[in-house]
Amino acid sequence: MSPALVAGLCALGLLNLVSFAAFGLDKRRARQRPRRVPESTLCWLPLLGRAAGARVAVHVLRHKPAKTSFRLPLSAATVGCLLRLAAPAWWLRNRERPR
């Protein structure tokens, strides 16, 4: 594997850990009642490349899994993240190659 690919995968893993930690922090704050992490922040995290961490946090921490007003934007953000990550691969595969 190239060093750039390894660095990119490590960065993506770190970003997903940050997302998981944000959901965990909000879950802990929900129990203790201080100021919480805004839902808009939790929904934007997947758009920034952190969809896996957000999805794992929702299932592992059981954080807002039944709240439709949160689940729908999170799902849309996850799809947006996947499209954003797939676009460069699609472009590289379909570009015209020099002859």
C-alpha cells in the first residue's frame, strides 16, 4: 500500500472515532443534564466523512435510534457522505485515458 493511502485510511479512522466520541459525549450529557451537543452537529458529522462512526454510535450506544426527526437527517447525511467518497473513485474509473 502506498503511504498516501495508509495516511488517508488512518485519517478517516480518526475522524470516525471523533464522530463516535461526539455521540458518546451527547449520550453522557443527556444523562447528567448539562448542555448537550446540538442535533445539527451530530447530523453534519457524517457529511464530513464520519458516517461509519456515527452509525456505529447510534447502534452501540443506542443514541436516539427511534427519533425520526434525527434518524432521517442522519440517513440523508450518510448517503451524502457515501456519494462524496465514491465520486473520486467513479471519476478515476471513467475518465478518458491517454492513448
